[in-house]
Amino acid sequence: TRERGTIKVLMLPWLGHGHVSPFLELAKKLTSRKFVIYLCSTPINLSSIKKRVTENDSLSLELVELHLPTLPELPPHHQTTNGLPLHLHPTLKQAFDMSSSSFSNILQTLRPDLVIYDILYPRAAPTVASSYNIPVVQLIPTAAALISYGLHVFQKHGVEFPFAAIQPRGPRRAPPREAPVDDDTKERFLGGIRQSCKMILLNTFRELEGKYIDYLSTLTDKKIVPVGPLVQDTNIVEQNDSQIMQWLGTKDEFSTVFVSFGSEYFLSKEEMEEVAHGLELSKLNFIWVVRFPFVEKIELQEALPKGFLDRLGNRGLVVEDWAPQAQILAHSSTSGFVSHCGWNSILESLKFGVPIIAIPMKYDQPMNGRLVEDVGVAVEVKRDENGKLNREEIAQVIRKVVGEKDGEDVRIKAREFSEGMRMKGEEEIDGLVEELVQLCNEAKLLKN
Ligand code: UDP
């Protein structure tokens, strides 16, 4: 049988910051328990991962390059981890599926004992691994609520989802994730879950999502293992980040809100206006990360309301493109997080006890927003009857969550989560390690 120190794990995260981070955190936990980790991605994506690995002493892993075929629709900048243009997903998936033989070579050279792959990872790779009798385990970097909702909708036609509070609908809410009804989407989702893996790891934890984890277990015959929160480290500050941190350091304790809509969503002109005016009306300090699509050459000054930056003075900092989110959330000057409710953002906010002003936009975000409001750590900014954001409402919710009396429960709850997470042991990971060793040994027995 295999001993831990000799088990080789090949990790296949999907591209994009929010997908790579939980894999790197899981890698850290597994290497500290003597697993040997290889992480495979495309050369462009690996170059930014390499930086994160060399800057982080506690992370030791081997990087493995997967070369994609050149497709005419795939522009050269396609795989930056700081934002993966979503319209490229289908082409990228196609490119990954066309690279099965390169992947097969990687497997033959490395001979891993186990493959851990992202739910979004194109199907070809885990299928090839299974054909070599290598056990495959899926890591889902989103909420259990979302996955159980998706499975419920597909499996139990017409039956009401048992958890009404997080139903992705309701008046004055962000547009719901459209129930993917067409056969193709349905097949892709179910196919993703049904793949040959026996075990699904989720980046979540029982205190946050116990009932959804349990419900998900009833909907699938796979072993569901919550391994979260897998949240990135805060001890690495990059050169251009230090200015932001210095600025934040000059602000009073609990005085500043952090505003970010993640790595994949770009605000429309109208949304920019409402958020900018909302921040101005709130009269609070803020750091706001503003991002524009790579191909559109937009000037910051033009995208913001006229005179906004001048009026702002030293009260706010508008950062273009990227800010060290986890460090900012961990900082004592930070009092609230105006967030699009990406799953990583939520976990980071909870880890550092920062209450959330939820402005979910699309995909899984509306459901995530409802979930955090339901557990009491967030208040969602309501929209008008046409689904539009409104500056007064934004300002009012910010003020409520970070300072006013009727937001006190939310602030207390966020702090409680943070304390609970700090005290949380690593038993889940120890349990997981036992399971993974067993899985590898069973596969070995089958092969021999
Ligand atoms: N992030 C960051 N700086 C930014 C924007 C995002 O560090 O300016 C990180 C953030 O800390 C999180 C991830 O990128 O770990 C975003 O993941 P999330 O699931 O919240 O949203 P997505 O980008 O997938 O929409």
C-alpha cells in the first residue's frame, strides 16, 4: 500500500484567479501532510502561478505545462489569472478537449496516484485519467447551496427547492441565475457531477452551509467532503500593493469600506455612476477597485462621474485593475465590503470578520448574496423594479452595515464567523487525507 509521503497528486484547476486560489490552498494543506503535489496548467497561466508559489514559503509544488492547440479565436492574452474573459470559455474548453494526447503524455510521464480537478475543467482530462485507472476527485470552488440547487432543479422537476430563503428570485433583487433549462446546459452540468469521480470536495464549511451540504449528499451517490474555507494567505504584499496598504494604514480603525466586483465582472457605465455616487453619498472612506475589459481602452477619468476624483480628495482611493483584497479585508481600518458576492470574496470576508454590502451581479452571485444575507453577515442592496441600482440605496445600505445601530447584528455575526473560523481545527483535512490514501490504495489493488 502507498504511504503518504509517496502519494503523487496531479491538480487541474480551471483558469481564473478564483479557481486557482482554492487549489493552491488545498495544495498547501496536503503538502504539509506529506503529499507530493503537481499542478498542471497552460504556460501563460502558470507564469503568474509561479510567482505566487515562489513568494510563498509554505507552498511547495511542481508546475506542469499543458500546451493548448492554437485556435484562431484564441487571442494571445487569453489566460491571465487576473480576469478570464468569459466569452472565451467555450473556445478554451474546446482547446483543452483537443489537448487530450498532451495530457495523456503528462500522465504517462508523471504517473500520479490521484487527480484532483475543477468542476469547470473540460471533461477530456479526467476521462483520460480514469482510463488509466487513476482515481479522480472533483474540487468545486463554489457554494454547496448553488450545486444542490442546480441538481435539485434538474432531478426533481416541479418540486419546490426546500430552502426558500436562497431561491434565486424575488422582487428588487439582482437578476437570477437563469435556470439552465436547455438540454445542452443540463447535460454539461449533470455530466460534470456524474463524471467518474467518487468524491467531491467543496470549498465550504458546515457552520456556513451544513444544510446544503447534507441536502447535496442526498442528491448524489458521491462522497461530499467540505474542505473549506480555502482562503488565500495575507502575508505576501507585492511591490505595487504596498502603496495601497500604506494609504489604508493612515485611516482610522473600522473607517474604510472596500469595494470590488471580482475578477470577471465589469460594471456598465450606468452601474459605475450609481456606485460612484453611492460611495460619495455614504461620506465614508473607501478603496474601490475599478476594472475594464482588456480590449476596451477606457480612461478611468472618463468612466467615472465628472469631477469625482477631484471631489474625493484623500477620502477614497480608486485603484485600477487589481488590489490585494485579502490583505485589505484583514486590515484593521476596514469596516465593510461592498462585494459582488463571488464565493472566494465571501469566504475571505467571513475569515476576517468583515460584514458585506451585497451587490450581486450575475452567475452564482445572486444566490450567494441571498445565502450570506440569510446567515446574517450581509445586507443586499435592493434594486428598482427594473433591476437597476440606485445611489441612495447603495449609500444607505453601506451606512447601515458599517455604522448604524440597526446594522449591529450583521457586524456581530460577521465577527462571530471570523472567530469560529480561526478556532476551527484542521480535522476535516486530516479526515480527507485518510480518505484519499484509501482511494489510492483501492485503485492500486485494482491495477495489480
Ligand atoms: N481579487 C483580488 N484583487 C482584486 C480582485 C479580486 O485579490 O482586485 C481576488 C479575491 O481576493 C478573490 C478572487 O480574486 O480571491 C475573486 O474570486 P471571487 O470568487 O470572489 O470572484 P470572481 O472573480 O470569480 O468573480
